[in-house]
Amino acid sequence: MTFVAPARRLRRFALGAVLLAAASAWAQGSSAAASQPAMLKATQVGMPPASVIFIGSSFFYYNNGINGHVTQMATTASPRQALRATLVAISGSGFDWHDVESYFRPDAIGRYSFDAANNVVFNPPAKRLFDAAVMMDCSQCPLHPDLKGIFTEYARRHADTVRRHGARPVFFMSWAYQDKPEMTAQLADAYTRAANDNDELVIPAGLAFARVAGSHPEIDLYQPDKRHPTLAGSYLAAATTYATLFGRSPVGLPYTAGLDPAVARVLQQAAQATVHDYLGR
């Protein structure tokens, strides 16, 4: 199932002055961090994914898992979008920790689910286990001099593996540490290059974090460790994922994850604006 396709090959970009300015502005506490350039051009085609596997680290599993939040957004939207989302996360893991081939074993991951009444539901056999695989490397791996080569290598390996199983690889751009805002532009560059090299999409969560940190610093996106997300951070990441995968705005979604509705709306708007700017749609 092809649910989002580039209108043309995603163009490689250098670490541009606009992104650097955005990161610097956040570091200085300026709202200018909310302004991001449109780096990619993509168009929505075909059908959205009905099943997604999230592959990553603890950034994904905090606050009951990004997969759960994205599922709630999809299934409470109007019109409703059925979604089966599975999470495979290893604490502290990089791309090279994951055996992605094994995640597509028949009758293994995703074979059954639990419904709202906690009944076990065995999922019917399908031509493919997942329509999409959303993949994130460790928080520093795309940047670290000893690890960034592994990031590039395994982005290609895993993308090839996912495509071989009939699914669509999608890279998830992680966010900067709260006290290292310069990571925003560096991660944006690394993930966009990986997408260009593999003709795939990126979920620009890191740019959404920078946007909110600059324009709404009163919304705390970070745990005390300055790395992992609060519930608001996980919600923002999920809303950015929803907007990217489904090509639909999260603004006005009834699901708020228990956040104050006004806060949820700010995060929805930031997610949509970031996806619009970054993907050009």
C-alpha cells in the first residue's frame, strides 16, 4: 500500500542558515524558533496506512507509547481511520540494535491485539504485516562522530528490509535535548539526507519541538532529564506523526490524552504548521 509518495526525489539540503537561525533563536529564548523552512515536497496519494510498526528507543515508549496516541488520534477523528499500531522499542537503542527482518516474521509481532474490553483479538492473516515502519535512531546517533556512519548504513539497510516486505519505511526525526537546542538543525539535516538517499519521508517531530519551545515555552515538553518527553511532548510527536502519515490536519482532533484542551490545540497547530512547512503540503 502506497499511502504517501514524494512528488519528486526529496532534495538534499546542507545545514542551512534558516535552520541554524531557528536553533539559535530557541537557545536565546526567541519565538523565531517557530519559523521553519519547507525542506521537502511531498503529496498525499492512495490510502493511509491501516497498520504501522514503530521501531525505536525510549523516546517512543514514554507516556504509554507513541503508537497508542497515534491510534487514538486516528480512531477518534472524523471520518474515523482504523489503525493497528505496534511498538518495538529498546531503551537507549540505535538503528543497529534492531533486527528489523525479525519484526516481519509471519505469525509473530502483530499476530493479536487487545480490544477495549481487554479481549484478545487474533488479527487475520494479511499479505503484509504492516503498511509502514516508522523508524528512529538513538538521540545522538545521527550526529556522533563514531555513530553517524552506522546511522547512514542502517537507514539504508532497514529501509531495504521494510520495502522487501511490502511496507513503507518512514524516518522519525527526533528532537534536540532541552539544553542542546543546536541539535535541532543537525538532526534535521541528518534525517533529511537519509530520506533523500532512500527516497522516503521524514516525520519532522524535532522541528515541531523547536517550534513549540520557541513560541510557547510555558508548555513543558521535557522530563527533568532534559531528553525524554513529557505527556505534552509525546502528544506533540504523535500529532506530527498523524499529520505526516495520514495527510490530515490534527487541529481539532477530540483526543487530547488528558491534556488541557487549550494546550492540546496549541500542540495540534504546531504539528500541522511544522508538517506543512517541512513537507510542503
